[in-house]
Amino acid sequence: MGVAKPGVPEQGSRTGKPIMALLDLLGRRWLARIIWELNDGPQTFRALRTRCDDMSPTVLNARLSELREVRLVEIGPDGGYVLSVAGKALLDAMLPLMDWASDWDRALAGPD
């Protein structure tokens, strides 16, 4: 399976609409977590792997390659992985979902 990109038909969509490409990309295991962990700034491969609960180095390498290919992550000046401008914008767009998830968690924990 190739990297999900706008304009390229993906799973569940023959149109290649940008939102479908994004949902396919974010649905890949560990990908959203990597974006989230890069929120705190540059991370080396080893540090990022530790922050992601010691995920397989093969999977981390594959996900970082995908994120670099779609220009959401880049190599920083000190050699660590960093969010690109587009990656930071995506993370900003994800923050309201974090708030929603927290509200949802509280609602599920409350009385029926």
C-alpha cells in the first residue's frame, strides 16, 4: 500500500479527495501518535521510539518515511525528527479532537 496523498485513490475512496487521504493516513497504526509525540519538539529516532512505548523500530522507520514523504515530518537542523509547517498545522487541527475525547471520557465515566 502506498502513502495516502490527496488526489490519489485510496482504500474506501476512488476519488482521492484530500479528506479521505488524511483519514487513511491518520488511521495507520502509530502514525497519529508519532505526530502527537513530536509536539514537544525535535526527537531522535531512539527518543521517539521510547515515547511511543518502544514500538518496533521497523514500524517506526516505515511511519517516519511515510510522514516525510507527505511532508508532515522533516529532519531538523540537529538531525532529529520535527514536525513541518504542515505537520504543526495538522496537530493544531487535532487539538479540538483531544478536547472532545476528554469530554467523551468524562461522559462515559459519569452516571448512565
